[in-house]
Amino acid sequence: MESPSKLQLVYNFTIALLGLIGNTTTIIVFSQRRLRSLRSSFFLTCLAVTDLVFILILIVALLDQLQVPVMTTPVCMSTIYLSHIASFLSSNFTLAYTSHRLIAVLFPIKATTFLKQRTNRVLALALLIFACLFYSLSFPVITTTAHSNTTNTVTCKEDETKKLLFPFIILDTLFTFIIPFSLITCMNLAIVYKLQTKLTYKQKLSIATPSAKSSTNSSGQSVTESAPTTQINNVSISKNSVNQEVYRLLQQQQQNRSLLCVRPMQRYKGLQNRSVSLIPNPRRASLYHTNKPIRIRSTQCRATASAKTTKMLLAASTVFLVFNLPYHLLIFCFLIVPKQPPWMGSAVDIARLWFFASFCVNFFVYAICGQRFRSEVVRLFSCSIFRRYFDKREQKIIQERQNSIYLSQRLMPISLTRLSHSN
């Protein structure tokens, strides 16, 4: 075996090993409950399954290079058929989660109504059915040649003399390369532009806030601005009190008009309920004011998590373009250029090896750019003995707490337990 073929064998073996481990781990991690709530987790899982199928095809090709008798006629034709399907689904699943992220960035409030799991499943099933039906056209253009009569192994390739091959390759290039790659590029540019405009708006808003400090008096306000600000505050308070008083009087008039057409007893009850409802509830107001910073903090946390997910998916789609673009571009040049130069064959072989790496690189992109994915991977590969010990310990503490609450309720007097339940 020559040295270039040895290097190619080692390279393919490394890609197959990394892809097998990485895609399996990605499927397990995105199937967990903590990451299943992400809008794009379904398509990321489907993409990992597609990459895993292509890695299995690469393993079969490696076994054939090692002269293992696995490449029979059905296996050979199935590998070409499944490789076309995997390449098509990989491009379109990347397009699907990129479009999801674009909708989430442009319409963050209405994204939950647009992006539903049922719609994702229907779209994935439609893409799979279309790929299975369309790429069945690859069977008539495949020719097989036998290695030897003893092993029944064959080599198969797409025959250039078949008339169906040229329109098949044109449509395959259109569905796998031209449409998805152009849309992914435009969507990535739109996402980057939207994130950049948000960043510049925040910077302008932070610059517009008054940061200069003048000389202050004993109360903490500036000497030059203390009197005008107090006058403005008094005017705004008086306006707010007048508006509230007018609103309350209008509401009372509407309720009085509605009570004219009812019986006197019901009118009395309505007035009594209205007087009770007009009394301010200090507990409710205090709960509102205490929960307000918690709501603001949770909104900020959701926005930060969404921004991190956007960066991770943007990096994943960009890496997909980088690894897939050279190979598909050279194949497209083969279709357009009638007479190819001699260097194009070796360039296609190098680009094909670069294209194989795209089916194992997604795991590393998620681990580098996704903090939640990285923490779930660490949690998954942590020692199972310690995890079981801590889980059992936590369950034991919860069980003891529940038993203590139950015993305390049983030991209380009957009157006290009834009062507690009535309250």
C-alpha cells in the first residue's frame, strides 16, 4: 500500500471514529430533558442522525479498503443511495435550524407560535420522504463490476454513459447545494446584521444616559438641579393623582349605571363588593413590587440564553458552509465546464476528504460555542458511581423531609389541623 493511500486510510479512520463518538453523544445530549426545550434541538438531533448514517457508510468503505468482503452488490448500491440522502438531509436540516434562529431573532415574541414541535416533525418527515423518492433515481445510473468470483465483492459507480445521469446530477446539485447554501448564507448575514443593530442600539442607549455628575448638596442631588427636579416631580405627581381620580370617578359612574337595572338587594351587594375592591391590598402590592425584579431578571436570563444559542447555531451553520462549499463548488464546475483541466481531479479528491470532516465537526462546534451543551456533556461523561450516590442521597433527603412533614401533621391536635387546612 502506498503512502498517500495509507494517509487517506488513517484520515478516514480518524473521521469515522470522531464522527461515531461525537454524533452519538450529540443525539443523547439533545434528547435530554434540559436541552429538549430548545426550539432547534429537534433539527439538531435529526442532523446528528444523518451525520451518523454517513459515518456508517464511511466505515463500510473503510472495511472495503481493508479488503474485508462486505461490499456486495446490494450493499454497494445502498451506500451510494444513502450517501445522496444523507448529503441532501444534512444541507436541508442545517437550513431548517438556521431559519428557526432567524425567526427567533427577528420575531422574538411570536416565535413560540411559529416554531412548534409538530411543524418540525411534519417538515422533517416531508424532507425524508422526498429524499427517499427522488434519490431512487440513482439506482438506474449505477453500474457494478466484480472484483473476483470467490468473494462476490464488487465496485459500483455512477455510469457517465447513462442519459439519466446528467439531469439527475443537475437536480441533486440544485437541491443539495445551490438552494440551501444560498439561503443559509443570506440568513446568516441577516442574523449578523440584526445582532449588530441590537448591539449598536444598546451602546447608543448607554451613551445617551446621563453619566456626568455635578456638585451635590447634603441630600445627594446637585445644587443646580435640585429645585427644578423637585418642581417637575411635584407637577408629575399632581397630574398622576388627577388622572387617577378622574379614572376612578368614571369607573364609579359606569358601575352605578349598570346597577340601576338590577334589584335593590343585588344593587346593595354590588356596591358593597365595589367598596371592598376599591380598598388597596398592601399584601398584593408588596408581592407585586417584590416579584417585579425577579421577572426582570428572568427576562434578562432568557434573552442571554437566546443570544448564546444564536451564536452557537450561527457558528455551526458557518462551519457547515466552510466544509461543504469547496466540494460542491467543484462538482458544480464539473457540470458547467466541458473540458476539465488536469489538476481538477486531484482538487476534487482533496475537497472530498475535507467534505467528509463536516460529518464529525458539529459536536466540537456545539461543545466550544454552547455552554449548556458543554455542561450536559460533562454531566453525561462524569463518573456514574458518584452521580448515583448523589442521586440516592438527594432522594433520601426528600423522603425524610416528606416523612417529617407527615408525622408533624399527624401529631398536631385535630382542631389545629382543621384550622390549617381551612386557612
